[in-house]
Amino acid sequence: MELSDEIRNKYQPVIGLEIHAQMLTNTKAYSNDKNEYGSPPNTNVSPITLGHPGTLPKMNSKTIDFAIKMGLACDCDISPEQHFARKNYFYPDLPKGYQITQDTTPICTGGKIVIKDDEGNDKSIALTRIHMEEDAGKSIHDIDPFNTLIDLNRAGVPLIEIVSEPEIRSSQEAYNYVTEVRKLVRYLEICDGNMEEGSLRCDANISVMLKGAKKFGVRVEVKNMNSIRNVQRAIEYEINRHIVAIENGEELYQETRNFDALKGTTTAMRSKEAANDYRFFPEPDLQPIKITTEKVQKLKAEMPPLPGALYSKYTNQLGLSSYDAQLLTDQKDIALYFESIIEFTKNYKGAANWLMGDVKSYLNSNAISIKDFPVSAERIAGLINLIDSGAVSHNLASQKIFPELLKGNDSAEEIAKKNDWLQNNNADEIKDIVLTVFKENPEEFERFKNGEKKLMGFLMGKVMQKSKGKADPKSASKMINDLI
Amino acid sequence: MEITDEIVDHIAHLARLEFNGDDKVNIKKDLSNIIDFIDQLNAVDTEGVEPLIFMSDAINVLREDKFEPSITQAEALKNAPNHDSDYFKIAKVLKK
């Protein structure tokens, strides 16, 4: 059912997101078998992962470091003392019959993620907590018609779960939030952020209420959205479904729903009668963790520049547009390359244009990342500085010098000199050339003099031809106008 | 604490067990005994005492993030009642 804006605007959506991020560690959370996506089934396993009786988990120190880094990036408080908890439930892809997670003492509390709201203004979404836990294995329902197949490679893969407060107010804000979280984990290099492969997963808690209401409406949880776009679609669908139900006086149930990406709809997964009772209790097999201030300081020192800080620097200090700053900070490697270029040139806008223009299109057409780009940031800066000095035109730089930069190690200036491409700014020489062109093309010269302005192009062409492309176009056109 | 039929049903469901007839009467009695036994702890005044979760003083028992080969795929699968050369096989979980 289509809702009119009038009805839609009566309601306020309330959204909280839970994001699970698989940590990019070499090994599992509590055992030293491999954490690797795409291996043959049941090869990255150990007796601990399989939950065999008598096996004991041992915590991976890297997971703790990664979780703290994410906490620092989100301005969280890092808990000085913490322990793990057992979350008990039976499911075939959970061999132990419980998940080792954190319940009462999450590693990070509070904090925030800064996103853009629907109007493009900054908005802080408060975090409830970030905690460490382990992934379950995979149940496969569509290979064998008679059985469900279990692959336990993923069982025990370390996860952090990032839980937001219900402060997200639209599907667009949710989209921006997940995008921001993905950007952060990628900058920190703690998760590859690949939603299709499930290394970043998002569950959404959604309710709607009348605007100005004090009490939240009935909340549903939606799962199984394997792209950021689908998170947005699922939320949009749910908001609509809730409003229609409320308008029609139908009852909504607190339940878990599954998103169907093909249909763009959600369906109930678990009914509320079978609500789970996880019977959390402290995990006796893992000793408590204490985190010192020194450890936090050490990790802080290892932190890369973060997209939010770079964005502010580019817009506030370097005078770049919000659009440019957004593009530059979208990927860490691009941002870091930009940081390197601007060590060698003060033309920030030029650096942004070159990077997002010629360099990016070279990367795209060769399907490589900036890490494999053969030209150093210093040599790109050299090219920008050469243009700014007036020694070469932008066109010549882009069409002739840039391809040469890709081939060897010469600087832009050396290439221009070797090929005799440096522009001629010498007024006397340009004057001579212009006068020769006038003499050789008397008819066009007369018509131009009599006001046929479109012949400027023709005359400029002749001047450039005579100078073998080296005449500075600005000086040349000025000279033509001065001499008629 | 009184153990009701509802509590037994709930716990049995969580444990994937079933109790009927005499079994149910017996398990109710057993559970009541266990709870009463543990309830004796309530007689102790624990006002102002921090909960003790771990018996040992060990903290930060961590391991390096270093891969070590463990068992093979065949070894992983061999004890399962039903498997093929790649997967554990179980009864169908989802209804089609």
C-alpha cells in the first residue's frame, strides 16, 4: 500500500543497528586454527572449534587489540576489566551449544559514530557498546535435498558487535551509518567490510511512533541484508509496513523478520512464543581480561588517520569542497596517497583533481588499486607544480607527460625538457609567430579583424601548429587580440 | 522455590528434552531438591561482598594470533554419525 506523505509524516521511525564485523585475524577467537574465507568445507577446524569435550579455549590477543582500536575510533570508553560469558542455545552450526561472548562487561562502552543526516548535516549516533564474540558455523540447506549440511570453518571466527542506541531516524541515516562503520573498520584494517561474503553483517531494530510520542512502538528485528543498499530497502519496507498496520488498527508483534532481497519484503522468522532464553553466565574457561592505560596508549599511537579527521582537515584547512573531501576520504589508500601528494605541493585542489581524475581513471581502466599505481605521489606533485609554474599546459600535462610518468622514473620537468615540451612564454617569439600566421592567412585575418570572432579558433590552431604546441595558449590569444 | 509444570516444560524445551507422566513428576521433585539445596546459600549475609566469579587469580591468559595446523578434514568429520567427505550431515533444518 502506498502511503501519502501526509500520513507518512505523522510518524517517526526509530532505528537501532547491530553490526557484526569479522576480525581480520590469522586465527580464530579462541583457538589457533585458520580464520580464512573460502577454504574447502571443514578444513579450518580444530577440536576446540568442533566443541569436543575437554577442549579449552584460549583468547586471541589480536582480537582484543582490534576491538580496542574500534573503540578508540568511536570515542568509546575502554573497560579496564572484563570477562566473557556463555550464551546458551542449541543450533546445529553451534557445536558447543553456547556462544562465547561478552554480556555484562563489554570491551567498549559509550562512544559515537558521526554520520550525515537526511539534510547533509553532521549527526552523532550514540553507541551502546562494542563487545567481542565468536561466529557460528554455516548451515547449507540447498545442496543436499535430504539433509542440512554443516561447514564449521566459520565457527569461532572472531567478531566484534557494534550496537547503536535507537537514535537513527530514517533509512537514509541507517545507510550512512553502515557506510561510516564500514569505512572505519577498513581504515583500521580490522575487517574487510565485505557484506556479500558476510564479513560485515547488519541487523536492524525498527519501530515507528507518532511524532512527539514518548513511548516507542512495537519493535521488530530484521536480519539477512547482504548489502548496505538492502539495509536501507529493508528498513524502508518495515517503516511502511508498520505505518500501514497502525493506520489500519492492526496489531504488530515483536518478532525477528527475514529480508528477501528479490522481493524487497520481509517475512517473520521466529515467532515470539519461541522467544529465546539464553541463560547467560560467566564463561569459566576463559580468565578475565585487564586492560592497562599503557596498552590503550600504545594502540592509540598505532592508529591510522581516520576519515572523519581527514574530512574536517580537507574542508576546514585545505579549503576543499565537501564533495571532494568525501571522495578523497572514501578509501583509506586514496586518502593516504593524497596526504603524500600535498607534502610536495600546496595546490590542494589541483592535487584532488589529478587524483580523482587522471589517476583514478588510470586505476579504473587497469583495474588496479592505488597501491599498485606506478607513479609516486612526489612525481604527481611535480607535474602539478610544473603546470602551476606555467611551463606546460594542463592538456599537454594530461595527454603527453602523464603517460610518460607511467613509463619511467623521470620527473615531469625532466620529461618535458627531454621532449622539448616546455611552453614558450617569450612574448617576442610569440609575437613573431602570430604575425607570420596573419601574413600566411590574409583572408581569415581580415575576416577576424572585421568581427568574425569564431575565427579565433582557426588562428590559435595555426599559432599552436607553428610553435609545435609549445606556445602558451593564454599569451598567444592575448597576443592575437593585441595585434589586430 | 516451587518448580511448576511450566518451568519444567520451559527448561526441557531449552535442553531439547521431553518429560511426560512419571518422568515429569520425578524431575519436578529432583529439581526442587536441587534448588532447595542451593537455596541454603541465601542464608549467608553477602552485603557488601563483591561477587566472586573466578577461583584463580590468573588474568590475561592470551595467545598470539599465530596459525598452527590442527586436525585434517577427514579427522574432523570421522566421529560424526552422518557425514560425506566435505560436510557434517544433519536432519533438514528448514522446511521447504
